[in-house]
Amino acid sequence: MSLTFVLGGARSGKTSYALAAAENRPATRRVMIATAEALDGEMARRIARHQAERGADWVTVEAPRDLAGAVGDLVAGEVAVIDCLTLWLTNLMLDGAEPGPAVAALVEAMRVSPAELFVISNEVGQGIVPDNALARRFRDEAGWMHQAVAAAAGCAVMVVAGLPVVLKS
């Protein structure tokens, strides 16, 4: 198992970093596991733009909720980028799911995956304390999720202003 955790703020360059790192690895297949859903026109255009930027060498797997299942379907020789954990967490929480068991299942799936994984997430805990209970719970759940993924990862990188800062290697 090879797991690289890539964390950063919005528009920090984390996805570009993860994609470039994944493209520099030998692979029988490159897989983008996407957690976004095209719920409106703007998001549909954004998704289409990202797919076009990646090109035909990438297979896209949509996993807005069953991320552990998508990771479990990967095989040896594949390189996968998961983009992103915080959107996946949002999907779960808005569905009323309890994140803890889903996060544990995902971390276990990543731990045993024979594929090389680059997992992207948004750092949300460095700002002000949110003003409502749902946002505070999301921030807390994201922090706990990030700790679990970082503990399982062999490498963790924080991307700030397009610059990678290695947290764990």
C-alpha cells in the first residue's frame, strides 16, 4: 500500500500537486475517484473542465458516498487520486449518515488497497469557529477524519500557495 495524503485550502494547488505526482508514477491505469456531484449547471461545467484537463489517460469513477467501495475495487498497478474527502464528508453528513463508521471503513480500504493512492482534502480547521452547529460539527468531523487518514498515510503533504510542505514522509 502506498498512501499519500494531500491537504490544503481552497485553490491552494493541492489537486495539481496530486495529479502531477500520480502522473509521475508507473501505472497500468490512472483512476480519478471523484466525490462531487453535478447538482447544478456550474458544477457540471466545473466537472467537465476537470475531466478535459486530465485527458483520456484517466478513468473517472464517481463515488460521492461509497468511497470505501470505490477504493476496494482498485487493483495492483493502478494509481488513483481521490478528490476530495471533505466533499465526501459533506455528502454523508447532508444525508444524515454518521461519519465515524464510514471514515473507519475508508481508512481500512485505503490501508489494504494494492493501488497507489493520492488522497486530497481541504483543510478547514484553521479559520474562525463557525457560527452554527452543523458547520462546527463538520469542522470537527473533518479534523478527526484528517487525523485518521494522516496516521494511515506513508506521506502527508500540505499545499500552500502552490508550494508543497512535507508533513510526513
